[in-house]
Amino acid sequence: MMTNKVIINTDVSKGKINKNIYGHFAEHLGRCIYEGFWVGEDSNIENTNGIRNDVVEALKNINIPVLRWPGGCFADEYHWKDGVGPRADRKRMVNTHWGGVVENNHFGTHEFMMLCEMLGAEPYICGNVGSGTVQEMSEWVEYMTFDGESPMANWRNENGRKEPWSLTYFGVGNENWGCGGNMRPEFYADLYRQFQTYVRNYGDNKIYKIAGGANVDDYRWTEVLMREAAHLMDGLSLHYYVHPHGFWNKGSALDAREEEWFITMKKALHMDELISKHSTIMDKYDPDKRVGMIIDEWGTWFDVEPGTNPDFYISKIRFVMH
């Protein structure tokens, strides 16, 4: 009988792991937000100010360091002003990306920031470039971080929050090569330069600006963004999902065959090549490595379960800062 032996040298270190590789992503997809995090204060499910206690405890147990919201594709159709103020007065919206469901906007900026405070996680907000405006994005940052007398700070105070929040990470758009506007890299680079100008630092709050990066091995996207806007960004994102049989045949999350798990793990190893090749391009324009590679969407993605909304995909997503 063959045996394998593994030796672990606990006294040998190769370096320090960035805690943010254990970060997470919360999008308005399926039951992640509504029924997942948010059930409302009148729910029979135990909650604190509408947020599920069991979910909070589960996430606290794994010490997630950062949480990204509201998307994803959803971010580029989300208009933050519809999600603040008295909940009964908030404008309803149709989630056109994920299932066409009608959302009541009861989970908005205040609720997300409260969730991050409950978890002890840093917030990562993704702004709307695809269907939003420069003013909308600028005022969102002002609403969250301005400490003093201003239209947005006054409105925040009226809505129950006097002190500004601490906001570390801000993404200027999401997947703008696809669901975020089907843009060419040159066009998005110009939009990024414009929008990020108004993502301002107020007081002591220093925002780490993240540009929307490439899809998998679109190295030209990285080339153009770094060439045209590297000096105006702190990070550049990268997205990669693993589908056992391709995007249109993702396979089952709950009834996968053994061979599909091995295919999934094999495809996951492709991330090493992606990091290496995108990093080489980034280093060409940023030899001092000031700009970080932000892998804020990656993981597995499986088909929906029979009898459920056809756009309620099942995924496991992690956020990584490299």
C-alpha cells in the first residue's frame, strides 16, 4: 500500500499573506442581499435593525476583512439616492441583470455600512459608471465621508447618521467591458479619468481608487488602462470565474460529478498564469508597483437549481488584493 508523507515546517516563513485575500463580495443576486443579509426589522427571523443575526455571526466567525457592494453588474444600474431616507418612501427598482425581480431598496448605504460595522469589515463601494453620472458618484462619496456642513452631509444627518463613515475602497465602475456598458478600453479609460477626479478625499478619509480591470485574459484592456490612467488609480481589478463546462453549461453546484470537481480545480490553477501576465503588463507602466492588482471577483460559478429563477446563479466569490 502506497502512503504519502507531508512535512510542515511551522518555523519557516516565505512571507506575510495579505489579509484581504479573505475578503468577500455581496451583490444583489439571488438571495444574497434580500433574505440573505436583509430580512427587515419585522421579520420572524432574529435580526438586528433588519440584518440577520445568524448571517452576521457566521461571517464574524471567519473574520472577513473587507466586503464589496452593491455589485457586480448590479452596481452599474444602482442609483444610491433611491436607497436612503425613510424605507417606506424609497423608490422601488427592477433588477434587470439578475432575474428581473423588483427590489424595494430597503438595503441601501446606511444598511450596508451598518453591516460592515457589525462585521468589523472595511467597506468597498462600487460606483455606477455604466448608467450613472459624475455628479451622482461625487455626491455619494460626499454623503458617506464629508464631516461638516454640506448638502450631502446634511442629508446624511437628516437620515440618522451625523458622523461620516470611514470608506477605504471605491471602485469606479464594474466590468465596463461587458455588463457595465460594453465599452472599449480606450473609452472606459477616458471615463475613468473623468469620474475618478470627483471621488474626493474629505478630511482624514483617504480613498483607494480602483479602476475596472480586465476579464480573464484580456491583456489589451490592462495595457490600455495602465498606459492611459495608471497615475490616477491605486488599484486595477481582474475578474475570473471557473465554469466546469464553459459559461453556458456551468454544471450543478449540488449534484456535481467527481470529474467536474477535478475540472474545476484544474481551471482554478489558471489564475497563476493570469496574475503573472497581467502583472508583467502593469509593471511595464508602474515599475515601482504602486498600483495594486485587485482580484475582486473570482471563484466558481454554477447553474441555477431546477425550479428557481433562471438568473439566480450559484457562485462562490472571493475578493483578493495582490
